[in-house]
Amino acid sequence: MAVTLGDVARHAGVSLATASRVLNGSTRTVTGDLAAKVKASAETLGYLPNAPAQALARATGATLGVLLHDVADPYFGAIARGVGDAAAKAGLLSLVISTDGDPERELHAIRMLHAQRVRAIVLAGSAYSDPETGRRIDQALAAYRAQGGAVAAITDHGPAYDAVLPANRQGAAALTRALLALGHRRIAVITGPERMRVAEERLGGVLDTLAAAGLAVPERWLQRAEFSRDGGRAAIGRILDTGAADERPTAVLALSDICAAGVLAELRDCGIGVPDQVSVAGFDDIPLATDLAPALSTVRLPLLRMGEEAVRLALTDQGNGGVRRVELAAEPVLRASTAPAGAGGPTPRCANP
């Protein structure tokens, strides 16, 4: 059976990408000792390089691909800015592709970027919870990496990838504790679709913290929606339509700022005061969070830095096959959209017909 590049990488104790860069002649250099180790393993095993792979690896691609859900979302827009700035400093052009959170579109984009011989791919959108979806994407990325491509992720996309890991679960837990400290015990939660791993991480932080305080979110107050303005509007509408006025939440935690913006808009249209009748908090601290009325309480993520760090991971190679993790803190920021519970009485039904 023919010896594969993966066999050489395992024998040399390096990553598949490092072995490819050495044997296929990539423009990304590998240290002398590592290069010698890989070449010795290839000779020992009798590995024969693949000519098309060599041609790809030697291509002087000046482009870096960025896959995200929606560049119009300020969360992804800020990350894309960080990626673009870091790529420009490295002499590269960043190509931003919106997938709308559709795994089929993401898979197609990965294959197209592979065919275009981009220098690296940054996965900026959430990973998918479905194992089969993850397997297919991993296969496409493995084929790209085997020919010298580099991959880095923002949030956890599995053990195969260098990743920038914002503290989604910890940040959600900290914001929940802040709401509890304000006296809120009736807290509704709007989270994202189950297919999004980031949404599940944030939700886990909220539910674990409430459970530790002896509380739970009633089923009617736990709503799933797309992380969008329309998603936030629809979700808070469903929450307000349930129960008597004195049985409604005193606080709404939307696990995305853009979703929280929709919540604020719907409450305003309904004539419900924030924060005097209900407090609202989001997550991400996107640039417009302070421009909303009232200014939005949220969890601050270093969005620009997340993009910059992902590029750094993608363009540097430690060469030993290990996976690198850059953990970034998240902190709650309380602004005018939250107040102590009970400040303005029970939340009424939406008066908007």
C-alpha cells in the first residue's frame, strides 16, 4: 500500500500541514530541524510526493478566506475587520464569505477556496452541533490542509484546529449572576438555533448559573430564534403572549446583541418600558450596543482581537503537530437597559394589535 503524507507526518511527529510544507515546497517556511526530520521520515518510509499537491503548495497565494454567517451582522463585521487588518499587515487580501449559517454553503465555500489556492482559511462562524455535518466539513478542510493550506477557527470547531476561544460560557454565567444580584428571579432567555455550538455554550452558562441559585427557566420563557433583529422581535413576542402580567419575566437575556436589539424594538412598539418594566441584556458588545435606546447591558467580547488572533494562528506554524488555543476573557457590562427587579411593577401584555 502506498505511503501517504499522513504516514510521514505521524512518523515525524509533526502536523499534516507541516509535512506538506516541507515535502511540497510551500512558500511558508519550516525550521531547519523540523524540515530535516520530515525529510528523513519520508526517505525512511519511501514516500513519493504528489505533483499536483506540490504545485498547489508552491503557489504564492496572496488571499486569506474568511467564512462567517452574515457580514451584515455587526458581530461578524467587527471580527472581519480584525481579520482584514491583520491580513493586510501580512501582505494578504482577505476574502469574506457569508454562509448564512448554512453548512452546505460553508462546505461549498471551503472547496472553492481550496480550488482558488488561498493561503489560509479562518472559520469565524459557529461550529455546527450535528456530527455528520462536522464530519463532512472536516473532510473538506483535511483535503485543503493536506496540500499545504492552513486553518484557524474562532470558537471551538473541534480538536483538529488551532482556535481562538472567547469565554462564551463563562461570560453568560457572569451576566446571569449580575442579573441575579439585581434581584431578578424571573429571567427569560432567548438563545440561538440548536445547530449552533456557540448558542449552546452560552445557554449552558446561563442555565448552570440559574440552577446553582435554585432557579430554572420555564419552558415558555426559553425561546430559540435566529440571532437577528427579526428573531429577537418574534421571540419576545412569544414570551409576552404567555401568562398573566404578574407572571411574566422581570428580565430578558438575549444571547446575541443583534437579537437583543430586536427585543428592544418590539418592547418599544408595545409600549413596555425598559428597564422600568423589564430589563434587557445581550451578548457580544457590538459597536452599536451603546447607541441603542437605552444603552444595552451585555457581555463584552474582544471582537477585533478575535479576528487578529485567528490570522496570527493561521499564518504561523509551531511545527510540532500540537493544536494551539488562545483563550480570551469575556466580561459583563451593565448599562441603562438593566435595573433592579420590581422597579416599575409587572410587565403588561403588548398593547400593539
